[in-house]
Amino acid sequence: MGFFDQMKQLNELKEKMEESKKRLDAIEVESSNEYVRITASGNRKVKTVELLKTDDVTALQSHLTDAINEVLAKAENIMQSEMMSNMPKIPGLG
């Protein structure tokens, strides 16, 4: 494969990654518990934080942290799946 073929393949990959980023922006994931509801995009950007119960600040802080970590982990899994679908099939890399 020549240099220009590699550059063309690189540009195609870049375009696919940009398309994936746009798709991920449109995907929403959610995590909630009795204290909070968090939504994030597939690109791991928190979109909303809704407080459901505020009577115990210490518990609220703990539940908020848990919900944020959970929603970001869900978004990360979606992002990884999307990005892997764009990668060229390279022998030995799965």
C-alpha cells in the first residue's frame, strides 16, 4: 500500500470518527437512584442532573457521585463500541 493510499485510508477513518462523534452526541444514557437522576451523552458529557431527594446531604453527595460514575461508565462502553466499529480490521488486534 502506497503513501497516498494510506493517506486516503486515514482521511476515511477520520471522517468515520467524526460521524461517530455526532451519533454519540445524540445518544443519551441515564443512571438514577432514590436521590438523583443523571443523563449523559454517548460522548461522556453530563447533560442533566435532577435532584429527587435532598433531606440528607451526606447521602445525596454519595448517591450523586455513584450515579455520575455509573452514567459515565455506560457512556464509555457505548463510545468504545462505536469507535471499535470504525477501526480497520488489522490482523492480530482482535
